[in-house]
Amino acid sequence: MINKRFWQNAGQLIAVFLIVVVVIVIWSNLNRNFRQLGIQFGFDFLNQQASFDIGETLIGYKPTDTYSRALWVGLINSLRIAIAGIFLTTIVGVTAGISRLSGNWLVRNIALVYVDIFRNTPLLLQLLFWYFAVFLSFPKVENKISVLGLVSLSQNGIELPGITFSPEFSSLLLGLTFYTGAFIAEIVRGGIQAVPKGQSEAARSLGLKPSLAMGLVIFPQALRLIIPPLTSQYLNLMKNSSLAIAIGYPDIYFVASTTFNQTGKAVEVMILIMLTYLTLSLIISLIMNFFNRTVQILER
């Protein structure tokens, strides 16, 4: 046992050492190539004036602000999409996954059609559909469509009491939600079907209605199988949000691309984007791993 633990620790140390060596070699080659090309590597450009506008912001921003401020605006826009997308796609995915197992023929087949269509068409195509075929086909704001007097639809987007969502934000959110939700639906369906049939039979023998049996007995047990692949889908949603550039939503990738075009700092900007997505992915993973451990403990 001691020898096994020693070799495991030794292997980890060797792996870390090799990674450090590779990073040092790449960094040295990068600096040498920059010197040969007469290019100065650095992030001083972040303090320069951005000189471009951003159409959608949650914090104060104007073109005279710095590139760092512009990137913060893009990051907040990305977080806005990620948080709302994860929340909505979970609802859609769980609902569709349970519906796939419904005893009602109509409900079951509607869920099947939804999953097949959205899983098997490219996300970029879906985003373009939501933006051009749906939101830009709505009437202008003066002829907006009112739904129950609470929601208004127009080319300006979705208007709720006290808040308006732009067509770019709405298209990206709906596209990510329904696309990722289709994959989550299959994960949920597989997790539920993996629960032993004896559990549902025991619930029925206790007189529980099917809805209560699902919520109190079957679904909690299925969570331990659902959460790990669910984490992967949340990460995919976060990374897929970079397609926002196709419909003009100013997320971190959109703002970083504009920054690169104006400053020519390709390597520096790419490093910032990579670190941003890596950090966000690690945060999502940590939260989901904690939730997964909680579920495993509660199940015991």
C-alpha cells in the first residue's frame, strides 16, 4: 500500500514537472519570436481608451472607457447568459426528460420530437433561426404583440413589466436553452430508467401517485447518475455561448474580438479569453461537484 501511494504521488509530481517544463519552453519560444518580430508582449493596452460602443451593458460604459472596462462589460454579459441559461435549460431538460417516459402518448411523442429536432441540428443554425426568423420577423415596437397584457413581443425583443430583453440576448438564451435542454432530457431519461423498477413498484405499493413517486422516490435516486453528465452540459452551454458573436450579442468573446482587431494584441487577448472560460468552467465544476457529493451523502 505504501509503495502504491509513493508511486502515485511520484507520478503526480512528474506530471506537474513536465507541465511546468512545457509552459517554460513555450513561453521562451514566444518571447524569442516576439523579439525577432519587434513586437512587445504585454497587457498595457488594457489601460488604453477602447473607442468603441457596446450595445448592451449592465454597468456603466462609454467609448472613452478603457479596454479593461469593456472586457468587464463583456464578462458580465457572458455571466448573465450563463446563469439564466443554466437555470432555464435545467427546467426544460428535466421536464422533457420526464415527459419522454410519460404514459400519455401525446406528451411522450411531443418530447421525442423536441429532443430529436434540437439535438440533431447545429446550434449556430438554431441561433440564426431564433434571431432572423423569429425576433426580426416580429412587428415594430409601435405595433408590438401583447400576450396577456404581461409580455410584449417586438423587434426590440421581449418586454416584461420593468425589464426588456434585447433580440440578441433573447435569441442566444432561447437557442442555448432548447439546444442544451434536449441533451439534458436524454440524460434525465437515462438516469430515471437506471433506477431499479422495484423502487417504483414499492412506491406504488405504498399508495403514492405517479407524480409523488417520481418526485420523492425515483428522481432523487436518479440524481446521482444525472449530475455528472449534467455538469458537462452546463460547461458546454458556457462555452457555446461564444457563438453570440454570430448574432451580435456583446459577450466576452465578442468584446475581446473587437479589442484584438483594434490593438493587434492577438496572443494577449487569446490568453485573457482562455483564462476567462477556464475560470468560469472551473467554478461551474466546483459547484456541481459539491452538489454531487451532497446528493451522494444524502442518498446513504
